[in-house]
Amino acid sequence: MAEETLVKEALTPEMVDSGWELVRALKDRQVEISACFWLYSSEVNDWKFALCLPQVDKDGPLRAYETIQSVIREPSVRPSEPGRFDRLFQLYLDAITVFGPSNKLVRSILEVPLDPNSSGVRFKRSRLGDSFFDDVYIYNLSSLSK
């Protein structure tokens, strides 16, 4: 009898760091970010880095992806350690999803109370607001300025 085992992709510290790197690079370019989080989907057994950008509701998602791509490709955002940016930014556009603040999922994320002393919080198999999450890591953007 054959048995099927699904091994869940792990959310690694490098993935969390790469999210921070992208957020910092976008903030340095005055891109407004309302929320960001890693979202796991059991349907595809993969994580997506999600950015909530007011630009999406205003100009559409294509414009937001163009902004992100320009930041990822810009050599001046690469840290002094050669190759580090490329390793951290294994966030190609197919690993990133964008939402506007009006999105139902994002509204649920924005309602989560975050500890001001933490850089983020993780919820597994949780219901937040009207949304169910297999697994989600929510960044505390207020900790970025500390």
C-alpha cells in the first residue's frame, strides 16, 4: 500500500530577512507599505511574500510589480557583502504577491495587534478576522524604524 507524505516548505530565517531587505529598499525609495507578510498555501505547498501597497488600489498591481522589480534589479541597493543581496533576494516576482489596503485578506492582517517589541508574529492554522490562514508570518513594520 503506497503512502503519500507531504513535507511542508519551511519558512526560513533567510526568507524573513529577505522580506526585511526588500521592505527597507522600498521604504528607502519612499514606497508606502501598509503591511507585509509571508503567506503559506497548502494547496501549492509554497510561501509567498505579500506586500500591501496603497499603490495597488491607486495604479493597479502591474505598476506595483514594476516598482518592486526596479528595486530588486537596482545594483545600488546591494549590501556591501558581495552576493548577499542575491541570496536574500531569492524573491523573484513569482514569489511576491501584492495587495491593496482594500483587500479582505489584508484587512484581516491589519487588525492583528502586534507587540511593539517584536519584529513580527507567526500564526499557524488560524482564523484572523474573516480569513483562515494555513500559516502566516506578519512583519511589525513599526519595528523597522527602531
